[in-house]
Amino acid sequence: MAGVAEPQNRPGRPGPPQARGPPPPARPRFEPVDREKTCPLLLRVFTKIGGHHPNEDFAVRGKEPKDEVQIYTWKDATLRELTDLVKEVAPAARRRDAKLSFAFVYPDKNGRFVVRPVGMTFSYGNGRLDDGKTLQELSFQIGDYLSVAII
């Protein structure tokens, strides 16, 4: 038709933006646990000053490190809550400048223990780092140990 411009595809010119698949999934938000109605889990926590325990320290069942603290908690517990509990039993964690590094300890598919770092907090909370992350968000499974390095 005369007088009507038809769209032309010119080489080198981008066309309209193309959708590239579905948007990334939103980070799943977990429902909080009703702590009045839900039984807590036993979390075996191993603290160490300076760094995490090596994998070999967990190799023999019943011969785990001696610096164990047993905490009853829920999967919606935050690293801040756990920091405050560790501070009650580990004087080094109460230092103003102390940093706590958290790692899950669990057996891999071959039965060897793996120490997987999952977050870090400052001894005195300031809302930074990983304070608000929950065990559930970090993929904690009942039966995992928690290694806490006090740095």
C-alpha cells in the first residue's frame, strides 16, 4: 500500500526485547514454626576458637569433639538466635569484636563427613551479615551437626 510504512528488519538493529524464559523463582519463604505446638529438635553444636573443626574430627561416631553444646531449637531459628545461645556457654564468643562462622556438618553419599560453611554473624548483632537467615533457609536437615568457629 502506498503511504503506509511497513516495519523493516535492518541488520544490526535490535528488535523488540525478547522474553528469555520465565522469571527466576523467588526465594522461598518458609512459614514460621508454631513453637507452642511443635516439638523442638536437638541440635548438636561444636564450638572452636579460630576455625571450624576439620572433617576428620567427626569421622568416628561417638568420638566427636569434646566442646559440644546441645541446644533444643526449631528449624525457623535464626543465626542471631543461635549466636546468642552460643554466647551463653562460650566466653570467647562474648568478645565485642568476635565473629561467629556457622557450618553444617553432615555425611556425604560415601559416609565421609563434610563441613559446609553456611553463614557468619558478629557477636553483638547489628543486623548485618547473616543474622536473619534461618536453619531451614540454609537447607538444614535434622541430624546435621552445627560447627561454630569463633573468630
